[in-house]
Amino acid sequence: MGLLRQTWLLTRNDLRQEARRFELVLTAGFFTLVVVVLFALAFFGLDEEVQPKAVPGMIWLCIAFVGALTLTRVFDRERENSTLAALLAAPVDRLAIYLSKLAFTVVVLLACAVLLVPGLGFLFPAAKMFAADPLATMALVTLGCVGYAAIGTLFAAGLATSSGKNVLLSVILYPLTTPILLFALVATQRLIEGHGELWSTIGQMAALDVALIAMGCWLFEAVLVGVSAKPGGASESPNSRAAARAARARGR
């Protein structure tokens, strides 16, 4: 079975599980709406000359927060159901696991962006988001989300079994995603201003995304080996830990 087919099957499985309960999508979507409302209240009456400069920062700040929220949960099903060890033991390419989790994260981020970008465009009309090139807008948002998810998925896997993953992931994630977020911020400003170098910036973002995905593919297997070797990691399920504790209790 090829890498692309394995990636598609794993991604489809994640999407099907999410479609049954919509836990992550609803949480991320609600968080996005709350942030949009807070921006609307905090910047009500913002000067029209300032809006085009402020809205790009609002967009990518919100995506950064939603991305961190999503990435803390992206491996939770495998951890809670003790299926991560089975997934690692299955005849599946490790890169397919990485790419499927990356794709799932991007889908969630894009779903939130569908609420975020039009919402801010409606609340801050002087930013002229609705007048921007729709193709450039879709390419820009997609590339920004892919780059963010490429870094985040790698570290989410490394911290999947850590008890303090929520705090640690945020501490690690925000500094490392600064370059792609800055590229996205500059590109969004150029999109709003109708700058002639917009597509050049989008091309640079695409090149950076390719580099980040390549780095993630290169490091992901080493990260999974580290996770599997941790006490209480993928190789040790909650049931096996409970059985071990019971055996020690009987020995005493």
C-alpha cells in the first residue's frame, strides 16, 4: 500500500471519528467565535486607516491560538483508547501517521478560518477582506495553516504522553511558528493593500511549507521512538499499568 493511500485512510478515519461527535471542531469553532467577538468589543470604533493594518494580526493571532488548542488534542484519541501502540505496530509507514495528523489539523484550522476571515471582514469593513482576491486569500490561509500544522504536529506527537503537554506545547510552539506566522502576516497585509508582490510572498510561504514538512517527515520517526520508549508511553497502556500495580500490591 502506497504512502498516499495510507495517509488518506488514516486521515479519513480521523475525520470519521470527529464527525461522530464534533468534539474538536465544535471546541475550536466556539473558541474562534469568542475571539472574534472579543476583537469586535475591544476594537469597536477602530479608525478606518488602522483597520487594514490590525486585521491581519487578528487573523493570525486567532489561528495561532486555535492551532495550539487543536494540536493538544490531535493524539488524544490514540492515547485515551490505548491505540497508539497498535498504530505503531501496524504495517503503516510512520510518515503516513505524521501526514494524516497534519492533514487533520489543517482541516480543523481551515474550518475555523471559514468563520474567522469573513467574520473579521464584516466587523472591520475598512480592511476590505471581501474585496481581496479570493484565490489569493484561500492560498494564503491554506499555506499558513499547513506551515503551522507541520511544526505543531511534530511536537504534538513528542508530547502526546506527557502530563504537561498543554503548557509545554504552547511554550515550544509559539516561538517555532513565528517565521511562518510572520510570512502569513506580511502576505495578508499585501493582500489587503493589493500589493504587487503578494504572489511572490505566497511563493516564499509555499517553499517554507515544503521545508517544514520535509523536516517533520525526517524527525517524526525519531520522535515516535522516543515516545514509545517513555514510561507510560505508547508501549504501555492504562490496563497494563493497572495490572502491574495490582501485581505489586499482591506481592506486598
